[in-house]
Amino acid sequence: MGLDPSESESGCRYQATPIPEFRQIMAAVDVEFERTAFIDLGCGKGRTLFLAADHPFREIIGVERAAELCKQAERNIAVYRSPSQQCHKISAVQHDAGTFTFPDSPLLVYMYNPFGKEVMERVLDNLHRSVAASPRPVSVIYYNPTLQDLFDRQQFLEPVKRTSSYGIYQVRA
């Protein structure tokens, strides 16, 4: 997928977000969409970006390490049109999620179990530094939470809702 073989071990198997589950999760999220940037870490080909576009987010950004997947997401963004689309500012960037610079706006960060423990630790550290440097409302959705224990140890996040399929967290006030 465009990754150096030494890098591919830090990722998880590519899977697209199930549509009904995403809609259910979004119904449980309490954010001011118009002020909030939606960030999909490990966006793959972009399906979740388009599902998120059914909400009036300020902007939607997909972050993908694998060059092949990111290029496909960019192609998909270029042709995507939907009558239910409320956000038209959609982009994908090829970048390491562990060092991605989060926008200073309120955030809704989405992850569908996109990487292993080492990368997830860097992502959470990076997000914590970003919020400490620029305090703002931040929510995190972690779908298929195989590394739930890492989230449980984060002092800057508090669980809002947890099921066997996902967790929704907010930055502690």
C-alpha cells in the first residue's frame, strides 16, 4: 500500500467503516458541528470522510500513512457528490498520525482501530500536547477498541460512552 515493509507492521488491516454503525455513533456524539473539524486518523480510501460530510462540520480531514490509500482517497474526494452532503471542505493528507498537526479548532477525532500500540501511544501523546498548547473542545471516537487500555490510562480524556464496539471520549475540562 505504499509503505516501507518496516512501517507496515505499525498499522492494522484496512477495513472500511460500517455505515450503520457510523451513523449510530454520530447520533451519540455531542459536538457543535459547524465549529468542529472532523479528523479521521487512518482514513484509508475515504468512506468515513463522506459519511462525516452528511454533517455540517467546519472541515473534514483524512490522515493516511499509506500512499496508495491516500491517493485513492484524494481521487474519491475529487468526484464525491451527495444530495445529503453538508460539508464540502474535505481533504486527505498523507502523513504519520503520530506527528499530525491538529487544527486549533474544536475537534472530533475518529479512529477505526487504525494502528498498533506504538503508533496509538504517539497519537494520544500528540493529541494531548495539541490540546495542552491550545485548549478547546475535543472528542475522540475509537471504533473497534482493541487498545482500550491505552485510552483508559489517559488522564486528559474521560469516557462519555463506551460499548463493546466503540468508545467516545472528551478532553477533561
